[in-house]
Amino acid sequence: MDSALGSDVTLYGNWRSSSTHRVAIALRLKGIPFRYVAVDLSHGAQNEASFRAVNPGAQVPVLVLDGETLTQSTAILEALDERFPNHPRLMPEGVLPRARAREIVQLVNSGMQPFQLPSSVRKRMTDAFGLDQHQDGPDRAYRAFTTEHLRATLAELDRLVARTGGPFALGDTPSIADCLIVPQLDASVPFGIDINGYPALSRTYEACAKIAAFQDSKSHTFPDAPARDATPSAGPGAGAAQSDSVRTAVAAVAELARVVADGMAYKEGDEATARYLADKANNPIPGIELARAEAFRRFGPVATKASSYEVCLFLRWLAEVMGARTVVEVGVFTGSSSLALLAGMPRDGRLTAFDVSHEYTDVARQGWASIGATERVDLRLVDAHEGLLAMQREPGRLGTVDLAYVDGLNTQYQANHEAILPLMRPGGVIVYDNVLWKGRVVAGDTDAQSTHLRELNAMLALDPRVSSTVLSLGDGLALAVCHAAS
């Protein structure tokens, strides 16, 4: 290990600061131990004399390295690379690769992050324009502008990252580009942006999410994050010392609930309506809230792949009114839809579920266990199309499935349709999710997923083997009732 690692390295930051996350990721990627000093931005600690003595600019992050104070996250990252050259490099070798890295860094640092203004800055802007801060019109306008700008810039960022073709932003190993991209994608969630609509960025995020340096630098892992270690288990009369812990834990749950609501906003509508549907107009789906929260906690914005709550309510209702005992699910992900199906199925019903990810379905398994349904699920970690064909060859399987829910690889839907049909009983129902694909199917976008889903919808409408309809529910549902084989 480099002898320089014996020097004192101190990071001043805040759990909400995406720039702080960048530096923490880089330090951990390089294996550099550091001391973390939290700066409470929400209560103005950045303006106190003690912190201004560290950074007169009153901003985080600040890195104290070799007795010198460094500010601005991108400058800090390059300084770490030069100071510790024998550790994993953040900047690639070669003139062109370095230029590519800086393209990405500047697009995020200058083209995206500055537009995510904190409420205090927005208030100053509102005051400067002479607007009434108590009216929400200006804030809505700001969010609409920022959301549209972020979406357009993410599309450009996706194009830049797609050039490499590797699992990470610049190829086969994480780099300075990934240190900026991952926090930026996390910060885009509150604007209702679904990163799964950007294939290269989604690929990069998923690759980084498997690495400890990124896992350990998520906002909820920072010492100053709400309820990092609190356990809301204290009962009445537990005393003042524990009441603070309980209040902090409640704040953490509320914060995570907000993240889930923000992340799913693009296909779940406004938060008030979503909450009314979940809490007032329908009985709750056992286990689903915890499963959704755990998915966002572990996988960040990738968790928006989960089926919308409305779709889950519909799936439970459909399984219940059909009395569906034999159900197939293609694409389990973290288990929201399977929990809904299981809630609607009779106790002797069985769900055969296909997915390829051990990591994502680990959350689903936790959800099934929480409702005592583990033994009712036959999870098969194989390619769905191959798994469906294998299922056809099992004795007594043809013509027995009551209900099938397809939410896997979108470009495989048409092949899966042909593989599922022989398994369905007459009157059985196949449900396809995401068939409007964030409005891109309607808009006529020509990417592979939009084109495939548009062709699927047209094919279902003309398929004499089914009666179908497409609904604007969640991100679009196609329903196909199967006829008897002629």
C-alpha cells in the first residue's frame, strides 16, 4: 500500500450532496481511508465561521489532503488520481480516452448538476424576480423546465456512454465518468425521470451498483443521513434518549417513501392520487410497500423497472376474479407484481416465475417470505423464452395456465407471446406491461423497444387466437384473452 495512505484525509460533505458522493466513490475506488465530517446544509452550517474557515466559499465537498484544502469535486478527483497514481486510475490512459472522459464529466458537472437547485436557491431566484414565494406556480415552472432539460441532456449523455460498449461508462473498469454519472442518475429520480429509458446509462448504473465503492457511497449510508442506525422499535415510555432515535427513523422511512414516489412518478401520476389509491380506495397489497422501498434503497433509480402500483392493484383484482390457480410471470425483478398476483390467487395457487437476476430476485424472495408465500413460487432463473419452451415440454402443462403477466425484456415480447399461447387455457388472460413505453410508442420513436412494442400492439389486434385491448394504465397494458385452439 502507498505510504501516502498514512496521511490524514478528511472529506467535508453532506449526505444529500451528489458532489460529495462523487468524491466518496473515488476515495473508496482507490482504497484511500478518510475521515468524514458532516456539514448540515439544511440548518446553514456551511455559513458558520468554523466551516468558512475551511472553505470561504461555503460549499461542499471539501477535501483536506496532505494539509492542503481542495474544493470543487472534479478538481478533487483529478488531484486524487495524480496524488495516488499507483492505485486504480480514475482517468484513462491516452489523449482521446481522456478527452472522452472529460466530455462526460463536463456534461454532468456543467450541463446537469447546476440545474438541480436546492429550495433555498430557488427562493432567492423567486425573490429576485419579485414572485410570491407562497405560490407554487414558479416552483412548478422551474421543475418542468429542469425535468425537460435533464431528459434532453441525459439523452446526450446516453449517446456518449453508448460509444464504449462496455459495462462501465468508459469500458471495462469504473472511472471518473462513473463517479459523476451514478450520483447524477440518483439525483434525477426526484424529477420523475426513469433512467431505464436510457439503455447505456442504465447498463452503467447496474454495473456500478455491484461494486462496494458505489454501494457504500449511497446517500442513505452517510453518517448524517436520517436514521442510518436508528431502529424504530422503542415502545411507549422508552425515554427521551430513544425518542430522538424513533423520530429519526420515521424521518428515514418518510425520506425513502418520497424517493419511491418521485422515482415512480412518470407512470403513477401525482403523489396524492397514488397515495389515495394505495391507502384509501383499495386494501393494501401485503409486502409491497417494503419491497418497493427495499428495491429503491438497494438499486436506486433502476428500481423504476418495477410495475406501477395501479398495475399491481389491477393484477391482484384480475387474479382474484379469475380464481387464477396457475399463473406465469415473465420478469420478476424485485417482486412487486408477484406480490400482487399472490395476493389475488387462492392459497393453493402456484406462480411460476422467470427472471435471470439473482440480485434483483433476492428482494422478491424477501417479499415472498414476509407474507409466507415462498413455497407457492417456482422461481426459474433462466432466459424467459427458453424457460417457456421448456415448460411446454413438461407433462400436463399445455393449456393449463389461467393468467400470465409479461414484464421482461421488451424486445422479446412477440417471441414470448408465441411461447406462452400453447400454455394458456381457453379464457386465460395474458397481460403485457410497458406497451406504451413512456409515450414513445405513440410518438413514433424508432428505437428497438418502441418499434417492437408498436408491432406487438398491432399484432395482438389482428391475432385471431386472442381478443385484445390496450389500456393507458401505468406505462401501458395490453390484455389478451385466449380462445380455444381451433
